[in-house]
Amino acid sequence: MVDLHVPLRQGVLFAVGGALYYLVEVLWRGHSDWTMAVLGGVCFLLIGRINERCEWCVALLSQMVLASLIVTTAEFCAGMVLNIWLELGIWDYSGMPYNLCGQVCLLYTNLWFLLSLPAIVLDDWLRHWWFGERKPAYKLL
């Protein structure tokens, strides 16, 4: 018999992360693109994987640094494909200081660091409440 628990959990977390990422974009920029919901779902799943292998042994601040790097890397890759290669023009940060190819910039990496805290906590608690996983516990450093 096929265990549907893992695909269901991943699908639900993907949908939650995608919806929240899209919402953050709309609140921040006033608009978004459906591709950002896909990117957000992928990022949320990857952020959730940070402490999955080593149950709660990765310090919260370290998780936040890793999460901001995950989102920045994912946005850079998506931007290179969507904005540069496919020329969709979804976003352009070339006017921002410390940008890389106009696809990511230091300011947004820092903002993703701050936004990663609620993302990490939400992922952990959703896994606990909805899927019966271990109750979250954190160490700051």
C-alpha cells in the first residue's frame, strides 16, 4: 500500500508557503505573479527541511541565516530564468544597491532573514498540529 502521508504533507505545506509568499509580495509591491506562489511553495518546503534531519539541533538564528540564503538563491535562479532568459520582467532590482544581475539584492536578503522567523515557526507548528510531528522546541544560539 502506498503511504500518502508524505505527499499530502508536502502538498499542504507547499500550498501554505506559496499562498503566504504571494500575499507578502502583494502587500509589499501591490502585485505579484503566479510564479511567485510556486517559488514560495518551494522555498517553504526547503526552509522546513533545515531542521528535519537533526531534530531541533540547529539554532534558530542559524536556521534564519540558512533560510534567507535559500530564498535569495531561489529568487536569483528563478529571476535568471524568468526575467533574463524568458524576458518576463516580473521584477528588476537593478536600481537597488548591492544587487546581483538585478535579480536579488542585499536589502531583500536581510528582509528574508527577518521573515524567515515566522516561516520557520509556522512550518514547525503546522507539522506538529496537522501531521502529528514532534512539538517544536528551539535554541536561539
